[in-house]
Amino acid sequence: MSVNYDLRVIPVTPFQQNAMVFWSTETMNGVLIDPGGESEKLLGAIDDLGVNIKEIWLTHGHIDHAGGAAECREQLQCKIIGPHADDQFWLDQLEENAQTYGIAGARNFTPDTYLNEGDTVKLDELEFQIFHCPGHSPGSVVLYCKELSFAFVGDVLFQGSIGRTDLQGGDHQQLLNSITTKLWPLGKQISFMPGHGPGSVFEKERQSNGLVADSITMYAD
Ligand SMILES: [Zn+2]
Ligand SMILES: [Zn+2]
């Protein structure tokens, strides 16, 4: 990713969600992104890596992304930043959803800070810009780092696919709009890590993603 930063992906929950530790190899300060569950495993990995977690960043409020956040906040003594306030209704039903999906230890919570379009979050001096990208969930955000040409996109976009829109508050057309009007303008050579599966590059998705390739979306509406 860069000589100065590193990323460790730790799949958690039955959904194999990409919980991530992202850190500076210079300062060893880092952030924990989308701790969906299996907090013990995440805290153990953070310990092994020797990373000093400064904040927890959430892309959206679904159980597989946020289920372990309250526990990790308590253990790591740090703040939860994000998602957008429109996903608070998901954060209010984490315990209920955890029972449904067999995810242990989830707790409902309120983030320390909600994220809005145009906000920035920082790891040391490295800045990420926030884009509110509803459609998969109403409060989904994408965190984009210009310096690294890299984005954490949650379940907005996947390699070869996009987020599901059949859950509460989902909207397919809104998701397509979020991707084509907020992500594509950032440039083609942007690498991204989604909430599930492998990472990819915007350009590849614009060429071959069956749902949001330029050949399809350019002629829509
Ligand atoms: Zn989701
Ligand atoms: Zn997910």
C-alpha cells in the first residue's frame, strides 16, 4: 500500500467481514475499521502487531461491521467515529440482529462522532475524506485517502459486485448513484478495500463490474 502504512485484514463473523487494522509503520499508531465481532481475535491481533489504536472507524451500521465496536471501544479506550447518523437505527438493533445471526457479544451503542459528507478523519497526519454513500444502508460512508489513492468503501462496492439493497433502508438506484457520482470522479487509479472479499481498483470495476461498469451506467437514465 505504501512504505509508511500497512493494512491487516481480519475476517470476522459468519459473514466473513473484513475487519481491518490500518497503521503507520513509523509511529505504530493505527485505526481499527469495522470490528464486526470476534473482539478477542481482533484485540489479540492488535496486540501481536504492536499497534496503538487511536480510533475505531465505521463504514456503516450493519451487525457484521459494527457488532464488536462497543466492546473494542471499551477495551481500547478510544472513540468510535462514524458511520453517518442515518445508520443509528441499525446500531440500535445490533443486539437483536446478533441473536438472529448467531454473533456473540454485540452491544447497541452510539458513536462518539457521526460522519458527514465533507468531513475528514485522520491517522496521525494522514487525512481521509468522507463521502456519504447511501444505498446499501442509509448511513454508509466511504473513507478516501488522496495521498495513498486508496479508499475504505464498506459494502458500497465490491470486486465484481455492489452491496445488497434488500435490507431496511436500502435503495438500488441510490447505491448506483453513490458509486457513479461520488466514487468514480475520484479517479481511476484508486485502490479500495471492501467489507467482504478481495480489494480492487476503481478502473477495473469501471471496465468489468456487471452492475456499475461505464458501458452500462453511461447509458442509464
Ligand atoms: Zn452491510
Ligand atoms: Zn457487510
